[in-house]
Amino acid sequence: MSLGLFDTHAHYDARQFDPDRDEVLSALPGQGVELVVDPGCDLPSSASATALAERYPFLYAAVGVHPEECAGWQDGYLQELEALARRPKVVAVGEIGLDYYWPENPPRELQRHVFQAQMALAQELDLPVIVHDREAHGDCLDIVRRFPKVRGVFHCFSGSAEMALELVRLGWMISFTGVLTYKNARKAVEAAQAVPLERIMIETDSPYMAPVPHRGERNHSGYVAYVCRRLAEIKGISADECSEVTMANGRDFFHILD
């Protein structure tokens, strides 16, 4: 089966791809991957993602500071992010958000400040945002509601079906990873069942979260086909229809119209 696939979240700037980054990226079109978005996690990785996007016609970038990487945040970073965000292959602000899972993560108050600052930047630039939410559902929703003009996606969605539907009501998108293929993925499957297909995108979150049957391996965008097939099963449609709709959703969300 040859699907036209859009991996809306993959970190090719990550060190896991240092040995063979160009080989992996060059092989993707032959695996049916037509588009990829690479979100930064701090200033250096945002710059790297932007530079990579300028080398590959199918690759686009997002720029932002991840909640796990915000300990040294200075508000002056916003000027650097803005300069990167104005580059032609940058299509979103991200990966931003909140992560309360690890006790050693930066203080929650700082995470919230950094998240809001980057939401304000996205609003100013009229760019969508890519949100990371781990064990911080209530605070993430609270901040999202403060920026009604900002469009966004909760990537690697881990909340409840009720939360997903609330985000849809607010005009947001939901994105699913290879977690959908895991045996213990009840919450993700319930959310995928609840959300209308036209509000769903698919991703790998490479190099992490490889789907079954590749769980535990280094992930790459070629494996987004497994996410597409599993979502198609959940929705009771063909994989071709699923790839077509999620491609259209991603293009529209990121304004990749050519």
C-alpha cells in the first residue's frame, strides 16, 4: 500500500540522527512520506530544524522552547524565536507547553510563564502552535483559553476523550502517535474514536514512540504509516482515506498549500 503521508511531528535535529540524518531524510519520499514538520525544543534545535527544512523541500520547521528545556529562559529569547519564525520554511511555534511528569523538570510557575510568552508570540505572528502536555491537562487548557485567537494542536495526545472534545470545541486539532498501536493505549484510542477525523493529524514524534511492531527502535517518519493504518481501523475507514484526510488537515493547519 502506497500512502501519501504527512508526519506532522518529528525531531530530525535530535542527536539520535547524527550518524545517518541525511540518509534517513533522503529515503522518506520513497516510503510515501510527502511532508514532515520538525519542531525545535530550544533555541539551538530550533535553529537546526530551520536549517534542515531549508535543505529538504518536503521538510518544514517549528521553533520554540520545550517545557523540559526552559530552565535558563530569558524573555530576550523571544526576539531570537521571532527572527527564526519569520524564515519562510517555519510554519508554527513549537514545541511548547507544560510537562509536570518529571520532578526534576523546571518549576511549574516558570513553565507556565514560558508557555504563555510563546503563545503571545504565536498570536503576534499569526502562527499556529504545537503543544506538549504531559500530566498538566488542566493548566494547559487554562492557558489555551487565555489565547482564543491562537490555533494549535495538542501533539502526542494523552488526555481524555472529554478533553479532546473540549479542544475541538475551542477550534484546536488533536494529533496521535504510534501510541495508538500499543496494547495499553485505551485513553488514546477513546480520544481518537471521539474526535472528528477532520480535526485529527498523525505523527511519529521521531526518534521516540516507535509504533508496534517497531516499539523500542529508533522511530522515523516512514513508520507514520502504522499510525495511519491504526487510526483508519479505529475510524472504520480505509487507510487511503485516512492518509488523504490527515494530509489535508495538516496542510491546512500549517498553511502548506503548494
